[in-house]
Amino acid sequence: MAMPGLPPPKPIPLKDRSTLVFVERAQLDVLDGAFVAINADGTRTHIPVGGLAGLMLEPGARISHAAVALAARCGTLITWVGEAGVRLYSAGQPGGARSDKLLWQASIALNPDARLRVVRRMYQIRFREEAPSRRSIEQLRGIEGARVRETYALLARQHGVSWKRRNYDPSEWDASDVPNRCLSSATACLHGLAEAAVLAAGYAPAIGFLHTGKPLSFVYDIADLWKLDTVVPEAFRIAGQHAKGKVPMSPERAVRLACRDAFRRTGLLTKIVPQIEEVLSAGELPKPEPPPEALGPAFADPEPEGDDGHRG
């Protein structure tokens, strides 16, 4: 969406952006060419939408058509979430902006041997050791689940958290205990960032390898590579501080702030897109060439800026 006298906005690479901004009880609009949040008293807060990986809109947030269009042009994902970041649905680029990458991703997922190689590589990245040999994807999924549960129990003991098991109902948020709510809020932050990365890289969120059958299967695959190093320790740390009365705000908000700092500290935005490419390359399949009878576009598009998946 170009404004008179101003150049059209262009996407910038994800690695050069900030992470996420949460907005609640405000109207998002474009005024005088700027993306702003307007409070009930009329106060305007400028949001540098093009410099963010994503916007998370909580209950009470409203957004205009102009604001959605500007965010889409900048390649910034908009996600509508419920209480404390529990996902409702998202809007933005649907994925697969690069047909060569989408076909490559699908070909790997449809090849059993290539898919297993990708899953084994994800296991190696996640746990920093080779996956057990002669194991199926289902068996590796079970091994990963057991190791994650052990990690949850270990972190709970380290931070003095009473932990039973992972259990929460999105429709009854307050019925969950504080550690589960903290963990849900933390993973919601990471999933939002991972979805923005998958879209920016030009891939489809639904075509996963370890996770399947969900609209965000590949997002969960990529998020799991970083979960135990970033958001999970922060969730248990905040839950432990809350149990000691040392958290001066809601634990969910404290978790979001802690996750933001963890993303910055680990340099996640600079690493996540290259790691998507690394994971898929483990499939050892070449990117498919276009068929010889395929026709190019009638009108050539300008050279894209930003990441491969950005359409600006």
C-alpha cells in the first residue's frame, strides 16, 4: 500500500527484524502513513510494523483494512490469539510463495527415506547427538516425547516448581495450573515466530515431517528445534518465581517478556531461516526443475526484496 509521495514499503529480511509485539485493547490503523495503535483515550503509539516478525492481537484489539494491507505488504505475520497467547487463528501470507521451495518440501515429505533423514537431522539438532539407528519415525517420535518429559521434570526440580504433567484445555485457560499456563504462553510465542520464519523462507506451514496432519505441522517441527533452549527454561523459571511471590505481574505476561529476551539473547532470528534450509537439505533430494512446457509469467515481477517467501 503506497502513500502519495512515499515509496512503497519493502520487506526486510527476518534476521534484521525484532521478534513479536502483543497488542490488546487498542485499535490498529494507518494514519499519516504510519502504523499506529490507538488507545481508548486517543493516544497514538507508533509500531514499526515492517521491523517485526509478527503481531499478536489479543482480546480487545481491532485492526483496520489499511493496517492489515500494510502488514501484509511488509511481510509481517498477523496472528489473532486468545487469553495469554493461546492461538485462535492467523492471517497473512498463506505460505508456498516460492513454488520451487514448496515442491521441494512436498517431494521430501512424500519420500519415506528422505523424510526419515530429515527427522533424524531434526533429532540431532534438538538433542545434539545422533538419532538411534534403525528407528522408524514413530519410534523417534516416542523417544523425543520421553526426553522432553524428562526435561520438563528436571527444569521443574531446578526451579522449585510443582509439576505433574503437561495438561491444559484452551477453552478453560484458568483451570490449568500456573506451570502449564506459563508453558503454553511460552510455546505460543515460539510458534508465532516459527510460523513467520517458515513463511518468510517460502515454505508451507502444513507440510511437516515429524508432526503431520495439522495446519501448522512444519511450524511445530521447526519450533521444537529451539523449544528446549529458549522458551521452556524461561517458562519454568517464571513459574518458580511466581510460586515464591516474586513476579509483579501476571505470569503469562512475564513469560512473554522473558521469551522476547531469550529470542534476542540466542540470536534466534538470525539462525532460524538458515536452519530450515539445513533441515530440508538433509533429505538429500534436489530441488525440482520446472517442467519444460511450463510458461513463465506474462509480466515479469520485480526482483524480490527481503526473504524468499516475501511477496513485496
